[in-house]
Amino acid sequence: MTAASEEFLRQFAHAQRVLEESFDQLPAHADEPLGEDAGRVLMEVAERLRDNDPYQHPLYAGQMLKPPHAIARAAYALAMQLNPNNHALDGGRASSAMELEAVGALARMFGWREHLGHLTSGGTFANLEALWIAGRLAPGQAIAASDQAHYTHARISAVLGLRFVSIATDEHGRMDVRALEEALQREEIATVVVTLGTTAIGALDPLDQILELQSRHKFRVHVDAAYGGYFTLAENLERPARAALDAVSYADSLVIDPHKHGLQPYGCGCILFRDPGVGLFYKHDSPYTYFTSKELHLGEISLECSRPGASAGALAATQRLLPYERGDTFARGLEAGREAALDLRTRLARDDRFILPLAAPELDIVFWTAAGTTAAESSDRARAIFEEARRQDLYLALAELPVRLFPTSAWGKAMPQDMRVTCVRSVLMKPEHKMWLDQIWTRLSAAATAVYSD
Ligand SMILES: *Cc1c(COP(=O)(O)O)cnc(C)c1O
């Protein structure tokens, strides 16, 4: 253990004691000490957890996995002493205040002066709440999202009994605004889901242009920025991404996942509505709900009942240590990931063993495939490079993506637009990835050499 982590553990133990002592006036009630059996079980857990990829290490550069910050883990563990429930103020007074503070900071990041919002178990449930409100406001009308939107939007729409319309994307993976307008002319679409940062490749739908359609068509805008939202703090984006994120202030609702880019443990999404009036749709009169306040409390504006107060504590603590300010440590971390993505793309482009898509990374996701005479051969080699990289301790991901994202010259002839090719994908979302890019590249290059010499 390093000196820094020993010091951190000391501080944690101290904070835990202080919290314990604040209930000292009560008769003694100590936890059962953990015996030998518990120690053995814990060792077993450690053994079993080894069957994971090393998500916490910078050489893990595959799926969208980012380790929670130490302050988030510590604050979460501290709150576990009480295990508050933010369903109602009686279950978690302090942690409810922390939730309001944390959610307020997220809203302010997008310039929202007014809002109604709360934390959720994740992006999926947050999107469910957004589309539920959309459905209540326009019963029977459809939801539209791009064909690169998160797969759960179609499923959520089905759960809510709302028709779902899929809108084509262009060669950048962004929603095609002309295709959207045609759909708006053709059918009754009440809500357009605009994805700012698609899960597969990190593309941003042109929210600014989509909002212009509101002068001719009436529809509600829900922004799904579960993964990409925090990039509004980054100062190294290209103009289209910047314009899309700047337009979020005009959206009706917004989803952002602190457990994606916000350094939080899983179980932390967030839904925000720009009009607090939608709170009326949540009103319920459960006999089990205990009221201690005249205001709408968090349990009254959430579809979920029990929710972890520890998540709110962890998020609020992280925001205090790493405020959401442009140019500050947290924002610089996002910028570093994006720089790493651009750096990797440049190295890949100089190497003819790889085929790159038309679009450069808009955020911090890079994808490419392997050179081959056909898309099928490229796919086979991409899978082989992915496997070989693992043997070199570099953990990447695979994705099946449309060939239209690549230059038409990639395989010498025109191919069906919806045909797919297997790609290697890397989400460079840890701030450390920038420093580790030489290491990442050395291993990737060695993996490609091994595949091509077979
Ligand atoms: C991850 C993601 C979701 C789903 O969020 P969960 O927290 O995994 O439930 C929804 N939309 C987008 C754009 C995402 O990236």
C-alpha cells in the first residue's frame, strides 16, 4: 500500500469514528464483530472477483467503464454506517439535502436556473421517467430517436405503450435532420430523443439544428446525455459538438449518468426536467409514505421508491472536491480522455494495417477495423487483434458497426448501407489514458503484428 492510500484510510477511519460518536448519547449498541468465518468468506469474494478484467487499470481501455473516485467510494462507505433511504425525508434527511445539492450542480452545469430532478438507479430508469412524462403530456403520440440511440429507448417506449420511430443517422453516426423532418411531417411524433454522445461511438445528434425544426413542428425534446453530458465542461471539442451541448439549455428534459463519466459507483443516474410543473404527474397518495415536510420531497417526484442515500452522499462529496468548473481538475480529466482518443486516432491513421472511419472522435471513443480485402476479412482480423491484445494485457472492446461509417473506398466497392463490420472500440475515459497512450499503442501494434504474421 502506498503512503497516500494509508493516509487516506486513516482519514476515513477518523471520519467514521466522528460519525459514530455523534450518536454517543444512545445506549451502547455495537455491531457483531466479524468472526473467522466472515474472514474466510471475504477471502472467497476476493478470489472470485479475480474473474474480471482489470477495469480499474489504464490498460483497460475497452467498454464504458470508469473507476469511481476514492472520495466517492469513501463517502459511500461512510454513509453505509446509516444506510439512508432517499425515498423520504424520514429515511434520509441529510442525504436528501445532499441529493438536492448534487442534482442542482448538474442542472447548473447546463445553465438551467429552474429544474425538477432526482437521482435514479441509472440512465435507463432516468430515460423511463422522461418518456413517461412525455407520454402523459401527449397520450398516444410517438417517440422518435436515432438508429444509434441507446437500445433501451425502443424497449421503454414499448413498456409505456408508446409507438417508437427510428430515425436514420448520417456517416458521422448523428441523427439525420432531414430524415427527422420527413418523419415529423409523416406522423404524430410528440417527443424527439436527442442523443448527445451515442454509446457505441460517442456521436452527438445536432441538437441546435433539431431545435430549429420546432419553428415548423411541435414536439418535445428529451436529451439523452447519459454518457456524453459531462463533456459540456470540456474546452477542446469541435464546433458541432460544442453547439449541440450549448443547446441543452433549450431541451425539456435531460438524462446524465454520474456513474458513467461522473466518477461514481454504479447506481447513479439523473433525470432533470426544465419545467418543475411536471412534478404534478408524480403525485401519489401512498399510505406507506411518511410526510415530514410540506414541500414535494424526493420520494414524491421519483417513480422508484427506495433509493440509496449513499449515492447522493458520494456524488455531493465528489462535486465538492472536484467542482464542475471549466478548466478545473474534473473538466481537465475529460479533456485528457479526448486528447488520448485523438492521439490514438492519429497513430492508427498512420498505420496501413488499420481502416479508420470517416469521422474523428467527437468525445473520447475511438473505433477502427483491420485492413482486409473484404469487410468479412476485416471483421475476422479485428476480432483476432482484440484477442491478441488481451494476451498483451491490453483490454479493448468489439462493436458491430455499419460500413457506411467508413470511406466507400475502404473495401474497393460500394456495399449495402446497412451492412455491418466488426470494429475494435476503445473508450479512453480515464484521465490517465493520455499518459498511458504509448503503452497502449505498443501493445496494440504488437497485437496487429502477431495477427498479420499468421
Ligand atoms: C449508458 C447509456 C444509457 C443507459 O444507462 P444505464 O445507466 O446503463 O442504465 C442510456 N443512454 C445512453 C446514451 C447511454 O450511454
